Amino acid sequence: TTGVSSNSDSFTTVKSMEDNPDGGCHIYRNGYYRTGISVVEGILEVNIIQMTSIQMTESQAENSLVDFVVTCQGSLPTDVCTVVSDPTCQVSKSVVCDPIIVTDECLLTIRRAFEEPGTYCINITLGDDTSQALASALISVNGGEST
């Protein structure tokens, strides 16, 4: 603001500047302004509580499938992203994001495919419109078996 009025009512002053080279107007607003702040809980914590290899037949064994059981605290998430990286968690190999619907309790199972055996760093991020929370784990995938 350019000044504070002793009057508690808000007011606006508009002045047209004739000598302005671009022919526009300058708007000066003086007065009191208010805004509201909303505090939201957000997703506070994410935990990977179980990792289970899905057993497949020899003919289906193109990819190893692993189910991750995940819980969270706080508000309910609307999307989940899984980042699969090398064992040092430095080089990303794949990123998969999906919308999810959690209606009551934050307990969900996320199934991901691994193209080849090896050790991987897994980052699972749960998010909503206002927050995100992350859980990480190392997993060893052995051609249809994981530990």
C-alpha cells in the first residue's frame, strides 16, 4: 500500500495518468485488506509394511511381480507414485504414477513389475492436493522371488 488511512473502511482510488507514454492507467489502492488461512492435516507418514512376490507360471515369467502393502497416517491420498532405482537410490530406472481411491482406512496394495532380477531401491510416494509423503525400501528380486 502507499499509505494507511485512519478510517477503518476500505477504499480504492483510481487515477488516470495522461502523461504515461504507453497510454495506460495506474491504479492505487489504499485501505485494509484481509485474507484467510486454512490449515490442512496432510499425509503425515507412509510405511511399507509388507513386500510379497507374486508366483507366476514359467510361461508368464516375463516380469517378476511384487505387491507392496502400504499404510499411511493423516489425510487420505489420491495418487501413488513408485520410483524404482538402482541400489544406491541415485539412478532412476522407472516411474509409475496412478490415481487411487482410499475411502476409509489408509491401507493399500501396490503391484509393480520388475523386468530382471536384481536389487532395487523403491520409493513410494502418496499424495493429495496439499501434501506428499514418502517411504523407501531396498528389495532383491530373483526371477519371480523377492526378499
